[in-house]
Amino acid sequence: MEFDFGAVLVDWRLLAKGIAWTVGLTAIATVIGMAVGVACAWARANGPPWLRWVAGSYVELIRNTPFIVQLFFIFFGLPAAGVKLTPETASIIAMVMNLGAYSTEIIRAGIEATPKGQIEAAVSLALNKLQVFIRVVLPPALKKVWPAMVSQIIIVMLGSAVCGQISTEELSYAANLIQSRNFRAFESFIIATLLYLALAVALRKLLNWAGPRFFFGR
């Protein structure tokens, strides 16, 4: 058997478009998903009982169902209720919901590890609850759990490959389209694998660099 990687690389524009969509979906999901995670972590740690129940139910629902089922429900199920979404919008919503649920528990672990004396000291300085959470509790909590958060973001990025099943034009969709044209499945998916590996390594380095500078200080 002869391998012909050139037959795949000749469609580099499709691969580049797939990479761009994968990066874009991941960036949006990371920003919104982490915001959802912070809000739900606060709700589970400090919210009233009814809000803790709502946040806890959301977390358990998402963490105990497959991502592809969540994606299919959003894209194929919601139109039955009159909510029709584009593949890209459905992909973003599914990725945000998934990352939000997992990051909730990751961030909550960091919040609960914050020393009580640190919080009491902040209260004694006349800071309100929101100021205590944002300025005193959240930064060291993120610092403690950042490696786990980075790993979860990468998992969500790799999971975006499933979004090709609803015709979102991300990297796996591009690789599958190319192999359907030239029947070079081995070469197409080897290249896609290497590209996903490169994206994961680059994303880890970027997040490990950005975390200390933008989220919890040096």
C-alpha cells in the first residue's frame, strides 16, 4: 500500500478552515463556559438552597450524559419545541454547557479550599460578599485548580470533533470531507490527528501562560 499525503494536503484550505472553526468554537466555549462555571460554583458554595439545587441539577445532568447526546438534543430535539439553531450555534451551546458543568465542580473545589481565616479577614475590612468572592476567594481558588481547568478545556476542544456530526465545519468534518473525495482515509485522519495534537499542545502552553497573567496573578 502506498501512502499519498499530498492528496490530502492539496486541500489545505479545508484543513485551515477546520482548524479556524475548532479554535473559534473552543475560544468562545472557554470564555462563556468558565463564566458559567464561576457563577454556578458560587451558587453551589454560597447560594440559597433553591439556587444550589438548580446549579447542582444542571451539573449532574451534564456530567452524567454523553456530550454527543447533549449536542443532538440541542440540534435535533429543540426544533420540535420551535427552537431551530444553526449547526455552529448548537455546537457552541453544547460546548458551553459541557464546560460550564465540569468547570463548576473544578472551581468549587478551589473555593472550598480557601482558608476561612482569609475570608474572615476580608469581611473585617468591610468588603461585601461579592467583593470578598471576586477579590479574595476566586483568584487563589483558580490558582489551585488551574491545571485541572486547563485539562478540561483541552478535553472540550478535542470533543468538538463530535460537532462535525451535525455539519459544523471544524477539523474532523474537514478531514472526513477530504477522505470522502479522495478515498485517502488513513492519510486524512493521520493528518487530522497530528493537527489535534498540535492544537492541544499549543492550547495548554497558551493557557498556562495566560492563567498567571490574567486570572489569578503571578
